[in-house]
Amino acid sequence: MRRLNCILAALAAAALLLTPGCTKKERAKRVIEEEAGGGMASSVHVADPRAQSQLARGFHTLEQNAWRWTMAKFTVQVRVPLGAAQRGGVLRLKYTVPEVVLKQWTSATLTASVNNTALKPQKIDRVGDHVYQEDIPAAAIPGETATVEFALDKTFKADGDQRELGVIATAIAVEAKPAQ
């Protein structure tokens, strides 16, 4: 069994090393980061069953095996990537706003904080795919994990659905800023 685990780990490392579009140094860094992760990821895809434990609160059940509706407030736990505590990081939330939502809202504001450090808000005033992206100060991510909290100032209810609905989330990630 131990030999099988070693083989699987070697195959996973080899797959990461063969990732296209990365330099050898970046690929090696990814392998080290993944091995050090201890099960918690710095990038959370809401459809990934392994990510379920990192979706702390404010997410509805998985839909179409790809995305989840959020509530007005939603929280994710992430692993702080190597180097982020020294250089700072970048927070990214990939989400979608359907037309039916903006018909009720006209516009809304999305706010975010990392370990209780507020980041710049984003105004939502168009339908479609969005990316919330903001820099995270190094002082906000000194440890191994971080709590990322999002809040919408408006939600809506669809016909026949009593749930509080915010946006359609697909992925949340914290990345280290590149070395200068």
C-alpha cells in the first residue's frame, strides 16, 4: 500500500511538472505547494467534491455538477500559498450574474475581506461572467490558512424557490504575488 501511495504521488508530481505554459521553476513550486497543502487548497472549485469542506457557509447545493448559488454572505477557507505571507496575494472569485437577477437588482455591490481585512468592493451592473480580483496585503495573510468572506448588499428569490440567492459562484482562489 505504501508503495502504491508513493507511485501515485510521483505520478501526480509528474503531471504537475508537465503542465503547459509554466516555467520549470513555476512547475516545481506548484509541486512543493501541493505537497505542503495538507488537503486544503488555495484554489477552490465549487464543483470539486474535495472542496466541500472549504466552503464554510453561504453556498447552496451543487447544480449541474458545475456551480453553486451563493447567499448574501458566503465564506471560504483557503490555504495561503507559499510566498504570499511575504509578498502579499491576489484574491479571485469567478462568478456569473444571470439576467433574471439584474432585472430585480439593477445593480448590487460585492464586498470581500480576507482574515477581517476589507478589500475594495465591486459594483455589479451587468449580466454575464465576472471576476472579482483584488490584491491582498501580506499582513492580512500571515498564517497557513485564510478565511475569505464575501457579502452582497442584495439578493433575490426566483419564482417557486424560497432560497436567498446571490450570484452563481464557480471558483475562488488566493494566489501569491510574483516575486519582483
